[in-house]
Amino acid sequence: MNLKNYICCFFLFFLTINVLAQEPEEEVNFNELLNMPIEELLDLNINLQVSSNTQKNLFSSPSTVTVINKETLLNYNFQTVSEAVKTVAGMMVTRTYLKKNIPTARGVLQDHYANKILILVNGVPTFNSITGEGILDRISIHSLERIEILKGPASVLYGTNAYAGAINLILRNKSENLVEAHSGLGYFNLYNSGANLNVKHKRLNLFVSGNSYQYHRKHTTYLDENGESGEVDDLDINNDFTLWSKYGSHQIFLNGYNMQEGFLGVGSTYASGAGIPQKLFGYLTNYQFNKEFSEKLNLGLMLSNDWNQRQIARDRSDSIQSLITGYRLYGNLVVNYKLNKHLTLEAGSLIDFRKSVNYNNFVAQTGMLISNNNLKNKNVTENSHVAQINFEKDKFSSTAGIRYTINSNFGGNFTPRLSTVYRVNKSTSIKAMYGESFKAPTLFELFFLNPDSTVFGNEQLDPEKNHSLEIAFLKQFNHFFLQVLAYGTLQENKIERMTTDVVFQNKIFPNQLKYTNLSDFYTTGLEWELKYNNPKIAHIFLNYNYCRGMTSSHATADEQFNYIYIPNHQYTLGINKKVKKGFSTSVLLNGWSATNGPLAVIDAQNILDVNFTYQKNYYKYKFSHTIGIKNLFNERIEVPE
């Protein structure tokens, strides 16, 4: 058996070229690294965008935030945003038979779509208007400066879709003219390439990037729910283009993507198109105006158009397809006013219009419409008003906020937030946080109707609610940074597909899947994040998560499935070491404990990645070469699907 078949991994050759403003010296750069303050090495002084409208660092932030910086993204050779996010304590990235790369947080098992975590790009919210999911990999990881991950309810900050957290993808923004290019090859038809351009001229900042990524492997032992086996192609093909520009108080942002994604079929059967990739298209356009009128007054305005389309097969021959098209129009106005040296007031209003243009099942060859699935020209409008007051004095700071949401289908709802931070000293803080989230059902969950399909919507659904209490301790000492927290959550009215008899057009359809509100869920958990960064020794991080959930005593047997499929323990260990001048190596270990599956127990799993990197500067050019091995020991990765 050859190496390719035996270890089922890929070797990646990765080339990066940076065009710098002046000639760098490898040894000088390393000496500068040695002399950097510990706070900068550990990214403790970064002003976070995701945690508050008033930017604060990790110690002062009124939220629980984890930062994955550019150094970490490069050191561990992450190929996609999804790979990076799953290393964070409390986060999982999983798949279902319908969707891949679904982010989840703190034991919330998602239902096919990633609509419990809000995805943002430079603070701009983006998600599908019909099914509610954001796409983690719509931005290439080579275009990012860092990833900010907020865990816990964030509706007061962002509205309805920040149910269990938010992930903010921060684009690279340099104060110099810079060109970067990358290219990579690997087993299983792995290929990536792309380039970034950064321009700085007086008041103008411009960032442009274009990237392509594909990963394609075949499985020959796939077994569907009817006992039929055969070959299924599993692939990821991502093409994206991003433009961000800032001139004075004005910002313009544009992102477009064209993707193909492995698809295991509706119902996970060959008859429903397993193995035929689904096609994803979308673009996001955004304008922002941010101006500081005085030392006390700041105003921010945001306008967005978020368009998405998905095309999927409905049968094995791909003769029947579904085309799903929708868009969002989004506007947000926020005012920050400093009342005095201790108090700052934040107030704002948001409007979010979501429309389902179509959800058509049609004959591919002729275009003949079979069904519009009751989703043609459906829409919902959600308005909300938010007010927060921030208090700071000596070692204490506190944030109290409330958002009032008016949904055109569900009326009004109040969502509160309260956070207190005590800075013991400049390197130690203690936080206590309480937050709630409100999430209205998606258009798909409400209106989808098709007796020949696999699921029925339910216009009688109630909005989902998430209540969370957290206590966190943050400490920086020597070359270490520690963030540890305990949390408890209560989730009400979680929406899932449940088997029941459905009445449709005066007919009874027995044992059908229908969207239903479940009984309450409870979760307790512990998250541990430890970083060590010493250029003379190594960069090390250890993340650990314990999550235990339970349902209420009056939940039915069918409602017990959420937490029995979530592993109680997850951990990630990363070690990056500079071996000698220009050479470094890294090891990344992801692991999680055994958990139940629908048919059998899924054993504990451990995935090991190894990377070797060589960097060299030639005049104004910096070359970086990486050889990477993913899943070194050929671990079979299983999910409870």
C-alpha cells in the first residue's frame, strides 16, 4: 500500500511572496521579536471589534472573546477559516448530510444550517436570508489579519442571528504598500492560489484579494440509509474576491464567492443526489460612515446588500434540481456619546429586510417548474433599537444594555445584557457576564411546504431564546496568558425537525419531519485557554472545553438527542518551534472524547497535523515554504449524523 492510500493525508507546498517597503533582515526581525513587549506577543492590547461598539482589549472587554492572530494562522498552516475556528475552546465545526463546515458553540447541536452563530466580515453581518446560515469560508484565510470569536449570546450587539456567538473575520490592513501571493499543491487534488494587494496613500487605504481553493477526494464505501453503497465525491471548491477601501470617514466593502461543496443528499440517500456537489454563489456589498465629531460624539452608519443563491441536486441523475435565491437589505445607525469621564452612552437602530425570491424544484433539462415549496416572494422585516451604557471608574467597568426587537411575524421582544469587569491590575481581570439572545425562525423554518420533500415548515413556531451566565478569569504572567471561565445556559424553544403526522392540503402525511419548538435545554461548561509565546523557546497553546447538557424533566424521549451527540471533552494542543535561522516546525493535535451516535458509540478521536516551514528574505521579497501533513495517523473522522 503506497503512502497516499496508507496515511490519507496530503503534503502541501505553500509559497508566500511579500513585497515590502524596505529591505528586511531576517536576524533584525528576530531580534525585534525578542524585544517586543509580552502584551504584543500575546495580542493582549488588540482593540477588539467583535465585543462592543466601543473597542476594548481582552482584559477590558465586556464579553468572552478569543483571538486567532495572523502568526497563528501561518504557523499552523490552516488552509481554511473552518480549520482555525475548530481549535478554539467551546467551538466545533461539523457537518450534516446537507451542509459542511457548520460552526457550533457550547453544545448547541445545529440543524443542518449554521444559523446559531453570526458570521461578520470587518464587523459586517452576513447570512442567508432564507435559511439563516453564514459561510465561514467565503473569505480566504490568506486574506485575514485575525479571527475574533465571541462566545455566548450577542443579540444586544448584533440582533437575531448572534444566538450562541459571533465570529468576526478581520481583513488584512497594513500601513504600507504590500503585495502578497500564495500557491499550494497537495494530494487529493488539493490546490490553492491567490494574491492580496494593500495600498496606503495619504488618507486612502485599499485592500484587494482574489483566491481559489479546491480539495477533492473520492469515497468508495459510502452506505446510505437504504443500505445501498457506491462512490461519492467529496469536495470543496472556493473562489472569492474581496475589496475593502477606506477614505477618511467612508468605507466600502465588497465580497463575492463561487463555491462547490460536497453533498450527501437530502435524506442521505443516493436517490436524492448524494455525491453531486451543491453550488453556492453570493455577494455582499457594504458602505460605512464613521465620524468622530468631537471628543464626546461619534456616529456610525452601515448599509448592506447581502445576496445568496444555492443549487442542489434532488435525484441521482441530477435531472431534478433546486434553486434557492434570496437577499437581505440591512441598515444600522449607532451613536456613541461620552456623558462624562465615567459614563458613555451607546444608542442605535437597525433594520433588516429578508426576502426569499424563490425556492424552486425544476427539471434541469427543460427548466419546467415542479414546485416553489411555498417560498416564492416570502419576506420578513426585523427592526430593533438598542441602548447601552458603559461605566468605568478606577478598576471597575460595567456595561448594561437592552435591545428591543420588532419582528413582522412575532412582534416585540426585549433582550438584556449586563457585564462587570474588575481589573485587579493591568495583567489580571475578573469578569461576570449575563446575556440573552433572541432568534426568530427563518423563512425556511416557517414556510417550507412540499409533500414530496423531507420536511415541513411551521408558521406556529415561537422564537428561540438563549440565557447565559459566565464568570471568567484572565491572567498574563511572564510569557503566559490564561483565560478560564465557567458558564451555564438555558435555551428555550430551540427549533428542530421532529417526526410527526402532518396535515397538508386536507391530507394526512404520517411520520413526516416538521419544524417544532423543543422543551428547554440546560448546559454547564468550563473553557480553558492557555498561551505561551517566547521566541527563544516556542509558541504553545492549549485549549480545553468541558460541556455537559441536559433537557428538562418534561422533555419527551424524541427531544433527548441534542446533548447525547455532543462530546463532553474537547482539546487542542499547538506547538510551534523555530528550529534554526529561517526554519520552524509546528504540531497541532485536535481531540475529543467518545460520544453517542444514532446507531453506535463514536470512539474518542485524535487528529494530528505536522508542518515544516522555511523562510528567507531576498532584498524586498520574503519567501515562505511550508510542507504540511494533515491527519498524520489516518484517523477516521466521524460525526453523529
